[in-house]
Amino acid sequence: MRGLQLLLLVTACSPPPAAPAPPPAPALEVPPSSASQPLTSRRFTVRASTRSDTVVRLFVSLDCSGPELRRDTAVELERGVEVESVHGKNVFSAVAVDPTGLPSPCSAPVTVEVRLPMRGSFSAPQVLRVSPPMPTRERTATLQGTTQQGWTVRVWGGRECQGPLLASTDAATFQRQGVEVPLPPNRKLEVTLDAELSATQTLCNGPVLLLENDEVPPLAPRGRFFPPPPWPNAEKAVVLEDLQDARFVSLSAGDTCTPSTLVPVRTFCGGGVCQTVVLPLIVGSATTWGLQLIDGAGNRSACTPISNDVDPRLEAPPVYLEALDAGISLNLLAISSVPGPIEFHAIPGCPGTGVVPTSLAANLAVLTEQLRQRWFASVGRDAGTCAAAP
């Protein structure tokens, strides 16, 4: 009994468990700097060493007061995080917080002296040449121009020289061979330029340069001869359904589009509908032709074969007319195989003077936004050449 009482007395007098220890204060690391040798970059890296199971709260003050700048795991801060710099003294302190919420003491403060370049009133670089012409299939563009000697030319993505730095070079290289700018695939890129010397910057150039990489070819075109087979006209136009963003049209005998032969085209619009035609050309005896679109970057569509399989027993009509659908109206297109001005008529037989159309070529004419009715065409005001639209 006495032994049990002694045991209870000893148990009752045991010291309470020790309070949990806070984590150690983080040790901060920043790039070296001083008032005589300040940092001039707009971003720099801050690192911290502390216990790996903690979260670190970073402050822009000497004593971990005020709102926190950011909160990261100890592992992330040990690798380093990028922060925006401000002109002058950049002060940091930090606290580590363990999983139970217990904070460490405030770290020793660190300071980074920053001197950001100041924009003066010096003239911005002038771009005199961009190569290759835009848009391009190339993945780089070269900007060439002038600026004051001794300065460093900088090319920025975006307006007012506030985007990411894309490229830089010295003034002599900029003038002699230019600065290369990488182009993102199949995208447009706005760039602006300035120049820097020590801690002084020029003005940012006002005109925004638009650079564009385009490696996507146009879709294969859809087209047909006008007049269509089996009409044996020696000279024919080609009607295109959709020009897309193509700048050039190639039409070559055969079905391979080689050699590539560029042909002139005209586009006419009426009733909200636009049509594109290849101006009349001699088609000769070739029964198959290759049609291809080429965009401004030089991308080529697939080659579309179009047929000109004619019936030699037919005689080419003096004028051939089609009424093309334009919603609530019609667009009229006519081609002649005999000399003389084309006129359009709303009366069979083409009596008297008709409606004078717009000439796309000497023997190709168009009249837009006409009533949806039967139309006729004549050549040289000769009713004997009167032909109706099919």
C-alpha cells in the first residue's frame, strides 16, 4: 500500500511535456548589389533556406510586418522564385510556418539595390527594312535600321516596349546586318523597339511593327472554265468559287500545276456575293488544267485539276452568258468570242441599246445586282449575236 502511494506521488509530480519548438528562421539569399554597383534588371531571384516541411511567407519589410508579398513552400523557395524589382532599395524578410501553424522568428532582412534604366527624350531606333516581307514562312524576321552609335537596340514583344524582350544588338550591327527576331509559328506578332545606354533608355518607337509567320497553305481551290465544256472556245476564263486569303492564282496545262504559271484575276461583288475570275486566256487543245492558290507567305494549295474536255463538233457561241446567284439578285457574267462591246438585255432578241456592263477584259464583262429574270447578251450591238443565259 505504501509502495502504491509512492508511485502515485511520483507520477503526479512528473514535469509537463515540452512545448513544440518553432521552426528556425529562414535564411534569405538575393543577388549581390550595392549603391555603387546596383542591379539593373527588372526581375531577380530570391531564395530561402529553412526546414523542408514549412511554408515561407515573404515580406517587403525589415521585420516581417505588413502584407506578405508571396507564400511558397520551403522547397520552392530553396529553388528560388522570381520577383519584380522596383527602383531603389528592395527589402525582404521572411517567416517559416510549420504544419501546425507555428511560425518561426523573423529572418534577418536582406536588401537589393536596384537602379532601373530611366527613359529619356532620345529618339527611338528607326526600322528601315524588314526581311523577308510579311507574312513569311520563315521562323525569323530581320529588322534593320539606325540608332545612335554606342547604344544597344532592343526589340520588345507588344506595344510601348513593355512586353517580353525578344532580341537585342549593338547599334553598328543593327545598321549593318540587322537584328533577328524569332517568330511564333502561324501567329502575328506586334513588336516595338528602343535603345539603352548605361542607365538611360530612348523613347519607344511609335509605329508598331506587325510580323507574321504563316505556314498554313490555302485549301485546294474550286474552279471551272467559262464557258464550260463542251463549248470549244479557244479563249476561256475561269470562275473561282472561293479565293480565300490567296494573293496569287496559278493555272497550268496538265494536272500537276508545274510549271507554275501565274494568271491575272479580277473580283466583282454584288448582292453581298463576291466572285473571282481568271481573265480569259488561250486554252488550246489541253483538256486538263491544274489550278492552284498561293498566299502572301508563298504557301501553295494542293493542285486542283479542272476539265476542258470540249466537243469539236460544236461552234463557239459569239457570246456566252451566265446568271450567277447573288441572293435576292443576280450577277451577270459574259464572254465573247467575236470583237465588239458586250451589252446586256432583259428582252429576248436583244433589241435596241442594252445595259452597258463593267468590262473586266476586252471580251469579258459583268453586270451586278440585277433582277431575278431571264437575261440576254449581245456583242457589238448586233441582235444577231443575242444569246440567253442558260
